[in-house]
Amino acid sequence: MIAHLEKTRSGLDKILVTQQSGVSRLQRSFLRTWVGNLVLFIALAGLGLGIVTRSGNALNKEEQHWLASHPEDIPSLRLDPGAHRNVTAPTRNASNFVTGRIRAVKAHRLQVKRSGILSAMGLSFIIAPQGGLMVELYFLYDALMVAHTPFQQLEWGGMMQSLMLSIPFTLVGLYLLASSTSQARMDRREQIITLPDGPRTIAFREVESIQLNQILSTGERSFLNSQIQLNLNNGEVLSLLSHGGKEQIYVDLIRTALFLDKPAVLPQSQ
């Protein structure tokens, strides 16, 4: 009788352990789903807010003044319609939104910097899938450090599922943060322009004019791109920056022309 009772209790213990394990899996799956959805919502809400407010792409007072003024009325800006080139430089990254701005990083240096919207997109791709992974890491820590579960008895299904979602999104986000703008630099002290291709260095004296282009990018969807083009004395044309922000490109071209002290070629002055 005692042996039979011991056997019955052992069977009940196994059933209890199985039930507890099932409850733990259900709890883990529930938390992974809801925490994952919450983090995804926060990331998308942040991206949406950045797009609506156009954080980092707003024009400052000087740029607003340039935009509202006639080009001939902008002090020190020289216009040269005769310097227009019919050849358009190949664009680096066509897009229907602002991917970069030309900013003054020092008094003597301008640089193409990643835009606020592009930064928000990159961070959103990195953050969005991490909720489920955080839950899995918590349970892994609990199993190893608190419950002291042997490594070979750990459950990896949820962790692998979270990693399969996290890794590709993170790689896309890092790509957006690292390589979606030209990162060109202009240094007034050294009188050189450094382009990322090569990289290549061009002296200020090699530049004849700065031209504004409007380019129709075609594919599955067509959209208008604006481009700042460097017209060199030897007839070569190079793209300094291109994206879908017409107003941002316009004021950045004015800043570049004033900084290099070169004539600007604008569509309305051709």
C-alpha cells in the first residue's frame, strides 16, 4: 500500500511540474507578446511624432529668411544662370523625404549630417523588435541565476524566435544610421571639399558653380528629388546631396554657395 501511495504521489508530482511548466510557458509567451507590442507601439509613435514635427529638419530664422527672399536680395549670394549644366550628376540616395542637411560643425567647416527623420527611422528599426527579446533575456537570467536551472534544460524556442525578429531589424537600423548620407565635408581653412567616394578631395578653386537640380526618380513609385550639384571647371559634375526635401535643399545650396563663395545656379535664374 505504501509503495503504491509513493508511486501515486510521484505521478502527481510529475503532473504538477508539467502544469507549472505549462503555466510558465504561457506566462512567458503572454509577456513576450504584450511587452513586444508595447515597445513596438512606442517606437512607431516616436517615429510618427518625428515625421509630423519634422524634428531636426525645421528651418532656422536665417533659412526662413532665405526662403522668403528673392535670390537677388540675399546678401553676398552671386547668381550665374550662364553656368547651368545640362548634365545631371548621378544621385547617391534617392528618397522622398529629407535624408541629410548641410550643417556648420565649426566656423570654418560644413558637413552633410544625417537628418532628424532618418535618425528617428534608424532608431525605430533598432528599438521596435526588442521588447520580446528583453522578456526572453529576463527569463534566461531568472532560470540561470535564480532557479539555477541546468543549461541543457533551458528552453530556447522563444529566445530564437525573438532573435530572428531582432537581428534583421537591428541591421537595417544600423545601416540607416551609418550610410544613408554622403558625409561630405567642406573646409574653408584648407580650401578643400572631401567627398566620401574614394574618398575624393576637391579644391575650392576647382569648383565653377553650385547648381540646384530637380530630378524625377522613377521606379515602383515616382517622386521628385532635389539635388545640390557641384559644377567643376573641367566640365565634371558631382552630386553633393540629394533627397526629397525641396526647401531644405534650397537653403542648403545657398549656405554652400556663400561658404564656398561660388555662383549659384537656380532653376528660376536659368
